[in-house]
Amino acid sequence: MKENNYVSELTELGGWRDGLAAEGKRVVLTNGCFDLLHAGHVRYLKEARALGDALVVALNSDVSVKALKGEGRPLHCAEDRAEILCALEAVDRVVVFDQARVTGVIESLRPQVYAKGGDYTVESLNAEERGALEGVGAEICILSLVPGRSTSQTLKQMEETGGAGQKAKLGILGSGKGSNLDAIFKKIDTGELEAEVTVVISDVAGAGILDLAKERGVQALRIDPGYEKGGRLSDGAIKEITDRLRAAGVDLVVLAGFMKIVRGELLDEYSGRMLNIHPSLLPKFKGLAAWRQALDAGEKETGCTVHLVSAGVDSGEILGQAKVPVLEGDTAEEVHARIQEQEHELYARVISERLDAMAQ
Ligand code: GRF
């Protein structure tokens, strides 16, 4: 366990090194930009630390990173890069240096060991740095790089996927007209919901929700629900839906008026990644025509609920609700229309929150 871990001034390092040397301890020095830390860096620093008793990382300042790597670099300022390095178990001290060469640090620190990544050989080390290392009697160790891990590769990958990475993919299941899907598309258009719909599946041939998907150029599939008692989907239908969602790379399944009970491998595959919207303030009024149930029960207020889908009907953790009043003389249709207005705001909001939570 290291007792101290902070960014040092170059002038402090010589005395610190002498103290350790008096205890028979060897100091290892390495240097670099460490702009976008990856597992390759972490493994390399661990190996470097194992060459002695303490590891000093000489970190290129922002000016020197820019000179070495070009415009747009570093991505993270020296203070941040140093803070991240300091948090690593393998790193004992970080010192920021401004020059193109690490010679000044070598001369002040006088490390017993100098570690460098395998993109160099002892011969290809800069002559000035090599001279300084020989001058202080440091042993030079070249460590092999971790294949497939590099900052430039990470940056290239980010560029290819549009910088922020790919958008989350939604798979929609619905049996009806699809006003909730329409609202989701509109929230995507305005940028309020950062996601894309990659597939829309319905158990009802000719359902409005499928036309909506086609209009938007989204894959629209009708799947035969098969015959099962109590509106359950047949095993074959469950399998086909699961396969289709998987093939479309779906991250989150959104039930938007899907009138079948979800179960089996579909539920297992998307556990915690499947949402439903229900037109009541759950746990009140589960099941069909929930707005009518609320009206018939004489409720003064009802609303809608978005919840995670679990094995029971309209059960599962509640993630969000919106309320609407039930007014004197309301018809069931009027109550439903009022609820749907709220659904169209609530669903996209909760989907967005869920995607954020999944990305953590
Ligand atoms: C909504 O009222 C929703 O709460 C319920 O089914 C209805 C779907 O409507 N689960 P739409 O097809 O999105 O217009």
C-alpha cells in the first residue's frame, strides 16, 4: 500500500529518491502523454512498477503533448491526466514536464531504472535521453506493449462510430394504432430522446403501428402469436420475437400497446431492459380498459404508469407516472384521450432515463 500519492515538483524528487535509496529501494521512471488511459497503459504501468520499489511517471505537459501529437491533443489537460494517474495503485509520483525531452527529469531524479514502451528499442531511444540515463547509471528496460490497446486505436474507433458511440437501439412491440410509437419518433426527431428504433413487431396483421414503422423506413414485422390460452404468446412466437429483437441489436424493448403477455426467454433475455406503459396509476386498475375501470370506480384522478416488465400482468418496478383529473361528466373515451396525451410525454422521458441508467 503506498502511503502518499501526488503530483510532485521536480525539485522535490531528488531528495525523495535519496531517502528511498538509503533504505535500499529502487526508483523506476517512465514518461508519456497518458491522454486517454486504457488497459494497455494500466498493465504497462503495473509492469514498470514491478521493476523497482516506487514508480515516477513524468507526464508531458499540454504544450509538449501538442508538439508531439498535433492540434487537438491533448484531449485531457495535464491536471486531469495527472489526477487519473495518481489514482492508480502502481503510480507513486507524477511530475509534469514541459520540454520535448525527459532529460531534465532523469538528471534531477537519478532513477535506478528507466522503463519505456516496446515501440522503442534501447538503440532507438533519443540520444540525449539515453546519454542522461547512462550518466545517472539507470538500467533501461523496454516493456512490451499490450496488443490492440492504444490511444490512437481508441480515437479511430470513436471517429468511426460518430464520436459519442452508437445510439441506443429500441425494439417496439405493439398491437394497436401506435400513437405512443409516433410520440417516440417525434421525441427522437427533436433530439429529446437519443435513440433509434430498429424494429417494430406486432401480433396483429394490419396494425397501425406497423404502417407507422414502414412510413419511417423502420423494419416492421408481423409475427403470428400462435394459439395459447389466456392471450399468451405461443412458444414459437416467443422465440421468433426474441430472435428478431436480438438480430436487430435491440438494447431496450418498449411495449407500446402490446396486448399479449410476455414470458419465457423473451423476458429472460430482456430482463431489466423491457418497459411497458399502462393507462392507470398502478398498482390500481391492472388489465384491460384501465381508464374505464377508473371512471366506473368513481376516481377523481387517474393517469399512466411506465414500469419494467416482469412475469405478472402490469406488474414490475414502477419507473414513472403522470396524473390526469377525471372530470364531471367525462366519457371513458375522454379520460383515455387525456391519459394518452400524458403517455406521449412520459414514455420518452422514462425511456431516456432508463437508457442513461443502463449506460452507467
Ligand atoms: C395505451 O393507452 C397504453 O397505455 C396501453 O395501450 C395503449 C396503446 O396505444 N398499454 P397506442 O397504440 O400507443 O396508441
